[in-house]
Amino acid sequence: MESSIIGYSRGDLSAKTFQAFNPRTGKNLSANYAHASEDDVSRACDLAKNSALELAQLDGKSKGIFLRTLASGIEEIIDDLVVTMMAETGLPEPRVRAEAGRTSGQLRMFAELVEEGSWVDARIDLGQADRQPLPKPDLRSMLRPIGPVAVFCASNFPLAFSVAGGDSASAWAAGCPVLVKAHHAHPGTALLIGQKVVESLKACNWPEGSFSLLFGDGRTIGKSLVEHPAIKAVGFTGSRTGGRALFDLASKRPEPIPVFAEMSSINPIFVFSGMSTKQTEEFASGLLGSATLGVGQFCTNPGVVFHPGGEWGDHFAKLYSRMMQEISASPMLHDGILSAYENGLNSLSSCEGVKSLHRASSKEIVEGSFAGTCVMQTNARDFLADEAMMEEVFGPSTLLVSYESQEEMQKLAKVLEGQLTVSLFGKDIDLKKYGELVAILETKAGRLLFNQFPTGVEVCPSIVHGGPYPSTSDSRSTSVGTGAIFRFSRPVCFQGFPNDWLPDELKDENPLALRRSEG
Amino acid sequence: MESSIIGYSRGDLSAKTFQAFNPRTGKNLSANYAHASEDDVSRACDLAKNSALELAQLDGKSKGIFLRTLASGIEEIIDDLVVTMMAETGLPEPRVRAEAGRTSGQLRMFAELVEEGSWVDARIDLGQADRQPLPKPDLRSMLRPIGPVAVFCASNFPLAFSVAGGDSASAWAAGCPVLVKAHHAHPGTALLIGQKVVESLKACNWPEGSFSLLFGDGRTIGKSLVEHPAIKAVGFTGSRTGGRALFDLASKRPEPIPVFAEMSSINPIFVFSGMSTKQTEEFASGLLGSATLGVGQFCTNPGVVFHPGGEWGDHFAKLYSRMMQEISASPMLHDGILSAYENGLNSLSSCEGVKSLHRASSKEIVEGSFAGTCVMQTNARDFLADEAMMEEVFGPSTLLVSYESQEEMQKLAKVLEGQLTVSLFGKDIDLKKYGELVAILETKAGRLLFNQFPTGVEVCPSIVHGGPYPSTSDSRSTSVGTGAIFRFSRPVCFQGFPNDWLPDELKDENPLALRRSEG
């Protein structure tokens, strides 16, 4: 039996255990994982609290070494990851390898960021003893770690948004201890990575408590973690219900803490006008790829397409349904996701004015959690009349919504909830023609795309993977890209300190050669 | 009778009215102010929502013109402000003039920030069509306005943290409409500034709804404002109870919004070791000035001094008490603040082990809300045993806490709640000697000072006026300085857009000559 990782030792072998599930066979896997005990959680939090001061003193170089050691460590165990993660998730080998590459890449991206060091936003205001009417003090500020961060593994990113994924990488880079709650669907994958984290931390002489990995029920362990006074911030990727529950717990604490939950988005696509036959085919085929990528299990999966009605719309809808029919059912990450998908489609199809153009039965294959594709259709009038159609259906389905006028398109934009992405398809000139629409949509999303599909999130400094509620719990944040580090840091100002005591980032001589604002 | 300002017109003349109070005479002032009606609030919110899209399109130059027009406008009415604000607050004329100067200065600081423009953190990742295995898309991000902001006037800064104070200035600079709730203690001051805001907005052709000013009861109007779906963020300076109430309301909304509440701080001072006679006199006199500045009504007022016990400690305590006795009672901003001060002192003096070294009766002067100074004394053991001693007493009082050992000093640091500031007094070499203590204190405050007192917050790019809870509701923010603008902005990424459509901040040719990160 496997237990949690608490600092540099292991957790209790509690009586309550669970197994992972193979979505291709529909059978449980043999390994047993013990639920973390209350004592495990509090030991992990206490260790994190104790290590936080030491971690906060690490310089960018030291943090870079650890992040790079871990990145290489993950590459070393890629073959084991392929076996375990494929069994636990049903994802194909190339996806596992690509996601492992992204995960190592993210760790190295944060290593580079902290090695360079300018991310701390060093600001220096030199004192002026002779200023009138009062002397000006010497003030210098920079970003410092917020403290221990609780990270919840994402079901749909067993590597890139799990144990050593973007949340953990950005928290470590900021200088924060990380407490990870493993996802019940891929504990074996979590453990492989977790062991690599411990090995890398030890190799780099990081203090015990810089990391713990907790197995068990999300609700109970999630609550204990988020309510523990040692925890100073939360990173989460998952459902709207789950994210909101954590947000509510954190907001009710005697000392409220920020929760960065990435939750729910239908990632609407707006098609400005009809297209030529060739363009229509390209668009339908691009949409198909984006909507069915990873069996539709991406946060940026485009769930709704608003398109002009009439002849072109009818043609496009037929073409797209036909293409979706060709896609064979594939296993979703676990049976819970599959039932949520089926329930979502059932609700959607029961909405007034929704017609099913194609719905492959997910039940044709008896074993495993295989999901079939689905295309539903409605018009703007009916969509505007029923909020239920705006709810995310997580899986390989698309709702096509035809509109009749520019006015109707604007109404659609106005009623949208917050989104991770909104994609626009049209000619360059349309952007001016529909200027007000674009301005409205900008208030609804963290990322706007033009003639591109939203999946395949680029990991880079300018990416924004965040957006107004409910796509995330804090529209001022991104969970992908270098900007993710700002979630776990806070500004601290030093007034009147002697130069040789100041952190290198703030010393007169700028020994790290940072980009700083000086005044 | 005066009513609220709703966009470019005035609010309802409701039946419920209130008057301001002259703290020097203890009498109400004659002007009547009508409480804003529910209809006033919803009209103001709807106007703000409608103006938000237009405001979001304003460039830095246009925003700068408005902020500078308003700054000059405030200077034009300085004589009226002196009369009205002195009557409403009891503050002396030089303070009114200085605070007006700070207010205009802040507006110009934000004007300069947005005119220069680099604050938007423009990030550009150029596309690479030939990248393997997948082409890299073109991504560009920048900060954009969060939407309408509700601002609550601070009782203790009738100008610099009220109608056109730091919260409003930073929100306008970010491109957000502002809805201000006036403080009941200085409605006349609020109205003078509010009328200047309207005049300046009209002169600069800003859309109606960019500003409204609401009079009335904080609880009811605060609730309506914070719960209104049009409001996207809140700025508040005031009590812990008030700030937390707004935070709780905002967190429970269907769409939670960020609340930046600056609430409560005892701003502890740590004295590392005894001082020479001359140094002791300088320290006592500096502390006196800081603790009694503005009748102790500053958020950064140093309320607690941790100092070495023994002979030096006794001498210092006697000296300081004697100096405080010389300070005559002065009027607090309103009678509510005075009762809170008296209640706070009563609680403190009833704590086990607390001795009153000097307490001037606030009641000697029958008229007006005059507060006397107070010095209380205890030791670290008793302080550590009673959380009540850590509560802020807002006013001209100081609690002296003697400690016996370095270990005891560390314990004191560890139990502290979050603070706006922590000040350290000692020799340069003490910073190394007490390195762990300083590291702990850094996790407790937004600003650390060395051999300086915390009042007299410098308004500049590197200032941090924020800190862990309960000093603020979000340790990641500052409400003073240019960094305050980040509270009201969020990153938006544009993927694949044609260059000539992009905002100037993100165009290839960098027409605004911004500092950008490009990769």
C-alpha cells in the first residue's frame, strides 16, 4: 500500500484506501493508496510553515537549480510515466510524452525567469535628505513569496497541472513551499512525480516541508488544507463546483487567503459571416480538431459556436455533424467525467429549441469510460432565453447557435459569463465593423483569438490563461505562463535599510543586473 | 438640501437626511444631505456599466488630461476646502492644505504613469510559422481595466483617500468608472470635490457614469453597491469590521469580486537594545511625533513598542510618558472615532498585566470630540498571553511592551497578525544578529522600516501600503503609490490579431515607445 508523502517521510497507512481506474478497461488498477490522515495534513502544513522562512531566503540561482533538476528528473522517468499514466487515464502515449515535455518545459521556463530575476519588479526611490518641506526617505520594494501554497491536481492534466505542474512550478519559483493534493484518478502518476520532487529537493538541499503530496478524498482533505492557518494561497484547476467550494472555504477563514481556481469556460467562437466552400471546410475541420482534442477534456475546448443562420449556416452545420460522426468514441479520464458529460448533454438536449444533429452513444462500448461525440443546434433567440445552455459541457461536443443579425450577435456577447477564451472568425475588416462587439467580448475573456482555435495553449510570457468568473475565481491572474508567479508573491517595501543588508535585488550596485525602476 | 451625484445629474431628495458634525464644537453643521435611494444606487451602477466600454478605449494621454484637470481643479478650490474640511473634521489648516497637495500630487502621479504607458506590462511573443512540431502563434498581452470600481471614503483622509483620492485616481488611471460612497463625517468636503470631478469629466468629454457620489448609510448603501452585478472591484479604507463585512459580501456574490480593504494595523516597533541618553531622547521624541500625528488617526500610527526591559526600558517608559503628558487633547475626526478610542483604551487597561502610565481624560473638555493621549505598559509574557492586546486602538496612545530575551522577542514577532508596517530600531549590525527575527517580520508586514517611524507614507513607485490580513484583505496589493493601479486591471491576451487592429501598446512598431517584454 502507498501512503502520502509528508516532507521527507511517508504518511500514515490508514484503513481507508482507494485504487485508480483504467478508463480503457473499466477496471480498477491494483495499487492501493491510503487516504491521508488528519495528522498527515497537519504534519505537512507544519513542515511547510517551518520551511517557508528558509525557502524565502533562496536566491534565483538556487531556485533555478532545483527547478532544472526536477525537469531533468521527470525526463528520466518518462518510460515509467508512459506506462502508469496511460493505464490511469487512457490517454495515448504521444500525449503523455508531450505533456511530460510541457511539464519539464514549464519548470525550465520558471528556472530561467528566476535566474534572470527581474520578475521581482524591483523599485527603488532614493532618499533625498534635503527635500523640502520634509526629507524623502529611501524606499525600495520587490516581490517576495506569499507563503505555503496548496495545489490541487487537475484531472485533465496529470502532469502539466498536477504534482510538478504550472501551479507548483510557479509557487516554488516564487519561493513558496507547495502542498499538493493528488487527483484520485491518477495517484500512481502523482507518486512517480512526487518521488522525483523529493529526490530533487534533497539533491539541492532544500528544507524538508518544501513539498508534500497528499492522497485521498478532495472534499475532506481539501477542506483541512484550505482551512489550515499555515496555508497562504491555493491553486486549483477543475470543476466550477469544486473551485467555488474551495474559494468559499478560503474566504470564510479568520484570515482569508486568495484562491486561484481555474474552473469553467465554454470558450465561445463567433463567426462573423459566411465563408467560401474551401474556408468552410477548413473551419469545420479546425473546429473538429479543437473540439475533440484529448476527448474534449481541455479547459479551452470550444463548446459553443455562434454563426450566421441561413443557407451557409445550414450547410456548415451539416458538414460539421457529418465530420463529427466519423470520430470514434474514446476513453475519458475517468467515469466521473463521463457521467458529467452525459448528464450535461442530457440537460442541453432537454432545453427548449435544442436539436441534436448527431449524438454517438457513449454506451455502445460496455467496458471503460468511452465518450462519443455530439453536435447540437439551436438559434440565438432560444439560447438567450435559457441560461442552462451557457453551462460548460466538458467533453467532445459542440453546440451550434445561429444568429440572424449583428444586434443578436451583440446580445449573445452581452449575456456571456466570463471565459478563458473567445475566438473570432472573419476578415480583418470585420474587426472594425464589429468593434463594439469585440470591446464587449474583451470584458468577458482572458484571451481573444482571431481566426484561430483556443486549444493548444502556448506556454510563454504573454499567455493569459485566466479570465472573469466563472472561468477563474480571479480575473487578475493567469495560471499558465511566467505571469503565474505573481499569484504567489506580494510586494514588500524596505525603508531606510543599510545598503549591504538589502537583498541583492535592491542594492545600489544592482549586482544581479536586473531591470529595475529607479527614481 | 444636497443629494447624491449620479452621473451628470443629482440624486433623489429622499426623506432621510443627515448632517455633519463639528468635532471642535460638538455641534452638528447646518447643511443637510439626503441619503441615496435604491434608485440612485442602481442608476449610478447602470451608468457606470454603460460608460465602462468607452472608458476602456481611452488612451493614456486622454486619461492623463482628465487626471491633471482634476488635480488643478482641486487646487482652485483649496480655500473652500479649508473652510469646509476644517469644520467637518477639526483638522488644522496646514493639514488640509498638505492633504489637498498630496491628493493633487497623486492624481498627477497617475497621470504621468498612464501618459508614459509602460505600466500595462506589454508582453509580446512573436509567432513562428516554421516551429516544430507545431507553429507558434503570435501572442500579445497587456493590462486592461477591470470594470466599475466602488470606492469607500476613509474617515481619516477626507481628501487623499476619499472622493478623488488614491483609490479613485488609480481606478480612473486604469480606465475604470468610479462609484464613491461618501463618508458621513465629511459630506461637504466630498461634495466640493465631487462637483470638481464632474466639471473635469465634462471638460474632458468623458462619458456620463465615469463617476457618481453617493451619500448615506455605509451599511445599506455599501451592501447595495458591493452586491450590484455592475461593480467589479472595491476599494476601502476603514475599520476591520467594515472592511471584513464588505469582503464577505463580495465573496458571497454569484460572481465574487476582489475587495481591497485597508483595515487595521498596530504597526509595532521593535527596539533591539538600549540606547545612549541622547538617542533615547531622540527616539522618544520621534515616537511621540509619530504616535500623536493627526491625533493618532493614521493607519500607520505606531501603537505598540517592543523594547528591552530593565533599567533602560524603565527610563524610556518614564521619559516617554512624561512627554506624552505634555500633549494637550485634540479633536478626533468624529465622535464615533472618539468612543472607539475610549473603548479600546478601556479594554486594553483591563487586560491582565497592563498598567496605565499616563491617561489624559478625554472628557475634560465637555464640548467636541477631544481625545487625550495615553501610555500603557506591560511585559512580553502578559502580552503573549492575551490576544486582546494585539487589537488596534485607533488614536494617540502607545502600548509599551518590555521583553527579557531574544527568544521572547522572536515569540512576539511570531504571534503578530499582519501589519502595514513594522519598524526596527538598532544598529546596522543588529540586522544580522537578529536575522531570523527580521525574516519572520517580513512575512508579517508590507513595509519594514529601519530607524524610522512609520507615519508620513511617501507616495512613490516603491511604496507598499498594504500587508497580510488584517492590515489589508489582500496582501498582494498596495493602496498607495503607482502599484495601486494593478488592483483595478487584469491581463488580456490577443492571439493572431492583425497588427493594425492591435492596441498601440502592442503594435509591432511600438508607437508609444513603451518598455515591453518581447520574445
